[in-house]
Amino acid sequence: MLSNPVYDPFLILTKVYSDGAHLKQAIADTYVEEQFRSRTVKIVYGVLENDGYFDFCIKHYAPKAPKLAVRTILKISLYMLLFMGKKRYMVTDCAVDLCKKLGKSGVSGFVNAFLRRFDKEAADGALPKGTAGEAIRFSYPLFAYEMLKKEYGERAAAIASACSAGVSVRFERGAEKYLERAHIQTPFENNYIFENFARDEGFDEGEYTFQSVGSIAICDCVSPCESLLDCCAAPGGKSVLLSKKCTRVTAFELHPHRVELIRQYKARMGVENLTEFEKDSAVFDPQFEEKFDAVLCDAPCSGYGTVSENPDVKLFRKKEDFAALQRTQSKILNTVCRYLKKGGYLYYSTCSLFEGENDGTVAEFLKAHPEFEVVELQSPLSHDKKKYGLQFLPDTAYGAGFYVCKLKRV
């Protein structure tokens, strides 16, 4: 059973679909055959990236909706068939074998018939026309794709279909021994993107760390200063990087287990000028009033700018979540701005594509805080200039979507 290529992806995806687990946590919590790990990870990411399209295919070819376990097996099979180029008989045999080993022999005939009968051209021909069909093809929730279309017009398709450029690695030292591999050099110092990059002893020794291009670009927008507060800081990548340009960095994080992630991160990277606190950034603490030269607020958001790395965002984020997220963003901004000295800088960032969470939140903040003014930003990474901040989009920023704005307390 362990040699069946459908088995390990099935275990991971069951935790995502059935238990609502985040994909990266589900992978971390599942024992998989190490020699096939890269294949397993490729499959589970691929299934979730195409989840909406696979749902459509199953609905089109199945007269009766199959139960979750069977749908999961079919989605894995469709990914192997359509995106990995595996032979139909091999995929079918593996899927049927897994059905039997899971005690679902009664549905093995249905799975067999479905996979032998499935035809991509016929399924694609049945897609609805216009926006609804595009949303299915890109496996985007219809509401989110309609928002994309409204804000970005014809560019929405390129944004929704953009893929991650690979594994983003930031080096502290020793990069030269890894650069014989194929890589992309980003506009940021010591930051390279690799198609594959297996963690080795260099990671544990602090020679390099895995950090997204978006995270690095946000830090690049922050000016050097004496004292900086990083709100909502876990897992600590920005705090650690900013400790190189700021004399003292303080990190707030709400959850104890995530505070521990910051501690581990700074220890691994040998950082000594970073202090972390378990603290809710939305609740004012008078001991920090006007204590910092700069405050970075990387706020909780919808995460739609990270779907190339976190495809489960499209699965779980609902339309009704946006209003609550925007209230949280405003509450945090209204609190942490009080920690800033006069003349200091407030940086607001998200990994969202949508104006309501980005320029919209900033506009609301500025209306309530006339003591703040917008400071123009520049970035070497491709971006769109908005009224207040910079918007980075996945089709031109290595698959990453995020936003950053700089404000000054005058």
C-alpha cells in the first residue's frame, strides 16, 4: 500500500478537506515515504490549485455526487492524468487499488469507469462561458474572481493563473556553493529562486533561510532606524531581516506557539537585537506609547496574493470573511500607530490583491488620523502604483501578490 502514489496524497488531502487543516500543516503532520516526498508534495499542491476545475469535471461525468473520500481519489487521479502525463491504465489501477485497500471495494467499479470514460476536451467544452467559466478553469471562487475582474479587468486571468517561480531562498553567507544549480536572481541582495531546493545543514547553521520575495520586498521598503516594532510578526522572517538595518527590533505575536517560532528563527540566524513578546497588536499597551521610530504592521488579510504558495486559501476563504478582516486591520492600525514617535514611519502591508484591504484600509485610517501623511515608495520589483501604496501582482512578481504603504506621523 505504501508504494501506491495515490496513498500519501490521499492522507494529506483528507486532513485538508475533512478536517479543515492548512495544507502546510497537514503535510508536516503526515508521515510520508521520504523517497517520494517531492512527488507527494507536487500532487497535493496540484490538486488544490485545480480543486474547482476538478470538482466541475467530477460533477460533469458523475451522475451522482460521490462521497468525499472518492472525490479525493478522483481529484488525485485527474491531476496525475492531466498534469503529470501518467498513463491512464496506471492511474486507474492505482486509484482502484486504493479504493479496495480503504475498504471501499463497492465504488472501485465507479472509479474505474469514470477514469476510463473521462475526456478533457469534452469537460472543457461544457464549461460555462464568460467569467463563470474562467473562475472554474482557474479554480477561483466565483466571488473572488469577480472581484479580480472588477479591479484588474482583462489582467485578472493572468493574475489568477500565475504560478510560483519556485523556492525563494535568502542567503546570509555561502550562496556561491548553491548557485551552480539553475536559479533566478531577484532584484534583492542575496535572494535567489530555485526550481527545487532541499533543506540541508546550511539551513540549521543559519547560512540561509526560506523567505518569500514578497516578505523581502516589504523589508526593502523599510528605512533604517534605531527602534522598530514588527506587529503580527510570526514566524519572524521580517523581524530577523529588519534586525540587519535597525538597531533594535521588537516583535509582537498573539499566539504562544508562534512566539516560539520567532525565538527559534532568531536563534538559528544568530540574531541578538530582536526581542519578542506574546501580545495582541489590536489591544493598546501604554508602556509602548511613542516608543518606536518605525512600526511595521503586516496585517491579517485574505491571503489571495499567496495562492500560488497556499492554494488552500481559495478553498477556505469566504466572501463574508472580508468585512471582518478589514475591521481587524483597522483596529490594529489604530492601535499600533500610537506606539510611534512623532516624525516616525508607519508601514502597512498585506498579502492581498484587493483594494478594500489595501488602499481602502489606508484611506479609512488617514480619515481618522490627520496627523499622518503618505510617503512615496519605490521598489526594484515590478509593481503597480496605487493612490497610497504599491501593489505587487503574481503575474509580474514571481507569483507573489502583496501590498505595502508608508505613512509618516507629522
